Amino acid sequence: MRKKYKNLIEDHILDYLPDIDHKSITLYESMKYSLTAGGKRIRPMLLLAAAEFTGCKIEEAIPYACAIEYIHTYSLIHDDLPAMDDDQLRRGQPTNHIIFGEAMAILAGDGLQSAAFEAMTKDLFLYFDNEDKLKKRIRAANEIIKGSGCRGIVAGQVADIESEDRACSGEMLDYIHLTKTAALIVAAVRAGAQLGGADAETLENLTIYAENLGLAFQIEDDILDVIGSEEEMGKKAGMDEAKKKSTYPALYGLEASQKKLMELTETAVDALASYYDNAEFFVKLAKDLATRGR
Ligand code: GRG
């Protein structure tokens, strides 16, 4: 199933970039560079899985899956900028601003964000005479816009920047992880569920799954930094010595962080226990992410 979702995303990931005339070919190349640089596609896979899980035809969810990957990609491009984390490498390759320059990287991020909004809304007029389908799409778009905004990843980035080089409470650290990392994972799952017209209980259970998965994902990322697989060390090269960031391993130690990671993964999986084998994709993904790199 994971392969099916991943292939669909790879096949369609460039479909919703705006037509680029010859005057802005560099912008197009810059957006394409980061969109095709080998991301794991976790958020769009989750969106497609949640859509299918709740009864939406998978092809109807593709624009939203691409939109969330566009938002994720823009956030990574901007996060790597000199004004933010000042990273030279991402996924083992030069970051966008190293290849295209700082101004173009900012614009590529901006362009990806607006392309995401366009992907989610450009065909809405086709559903003006089908109120049910129209509502599902508007609700899905709203989830993604919310997750990408001032109550989502932007809020998380602000809190992360403001907590640099300072002692950070456990409560603040959870807030940073819930906004910076979990918000877009929650948005992916909820957007898929909205497309499928999930009932309130299913939406709530999927939200609990996604929040716990999102927190677990960030803790695992920070554990991997400490354990230091080669790929992770390369990705963060140049940052950790320059800026001191609060993380679970830094605040609670490696052993307690690993325990927390397992607890969160268990809570995520338990939230979907009543759906038995239908939730297999979500359960396997949570377990695999908790042990990635090991
Ligand atoms: C709004 C500029 C701006 C930033 C928002 C999302 C974010 C804050 C910054 C991105 C950097 C970061 C370390 C985020 C934490 C979440 C995380 C571990 C992202 C990496 O996600 P993966 O592993 O990335 O899914 P791939 O490379 O697989 O696409």
C-alpha cells in the first residue's frame, strides 16, 4: 500500500506547479529541485491513506496530497535559509539557496505555498452543484491551510527560534513539536479524512493517531541526531554547533526519550485499534517510523 501511495505522489508531484513562461524558468527549476530531491513523502502518503480509509476515491485526493508536500517542501527551503537554520545540506544534497541563491530560495518557497493553495482550489467550481463534495474539499483545504499557518508550522518555527540558546520547559518543547512537526502531519490525516467525509469519532481517533505520530516523529528525529546515523549528521551539518536547540534527548536524556517515543507510538496505534486490519497502513507506518535508522 505504501508503494502505491508513494508511486502516485511521484507521478503527480509536478502536476500542480503553475505553467511557467520563459521569464521565470529559474523559479520553476528551483521549486522542482526541492520537490524532487528525495523526500520520504510521509505527509502526502498519510493524506492518501486517510482519504481511502474514509471512503474517498484516491484520485480525488491527489491534488491535496501534492498540496501538503508543496507546503512541507516550502517550509524546508525556508528553514534552511541563512536567516533560519543556515543549513548547507538537506537529504545529503545542497540546500535550495546554495544552488539557486537566497532570493530565489525565498521565492521558490513562496511559489510552492501559493501553488498548494491553487492545487486545492482550482477545480472547486466543478462541484458547485454538488454541495457534499464541495464541502468535503473546502474542509480538507481548511485543514491544510490551518496546519501551515500561524497556529501550525509558522507558530512552531517562531517558538523554535525564540527558544534557541535558552532553557526550555517540557511544556514549551511539546508546544514546539506539536506545532512545528505534528501540525502538518495532523493536517494531512484530517484533510484526507475530510475528503472521505469521516464521522466525528473517526476524525477524533485519526487526530489522536496523528498528534502522537507527529510528536514521536520529532523525538525519533532528535534521537537519530544524537545517535548520529551518517545521513542525519549530514542533514544537520553546520547548525548544531552554531545554535543550541531544545530537544527531548537534551532535556530528558536518550533513554527517557526512547521510552517516550515508544509510548507515543503505542498511543497512536491504540487510537485506531477498533478499526482492526483496515488501519494496517497507519499502524505499520507508526511502528516503522519509531525504529527508522536502526
Ligand atoms: C514556516 C519556514 C517555516 C518553517 C516551519 C516545518 C518547519 C517549520 C521547519 C522544517 C524543519 C524541521 C526540522 C521540521 C521538523 C519536522 C521534520 C523532522 C521535518 C523533516 O521531515 P521529513 O523527515 O522530511 O518528513 P523529508 O526529507 O522526508 O521530506
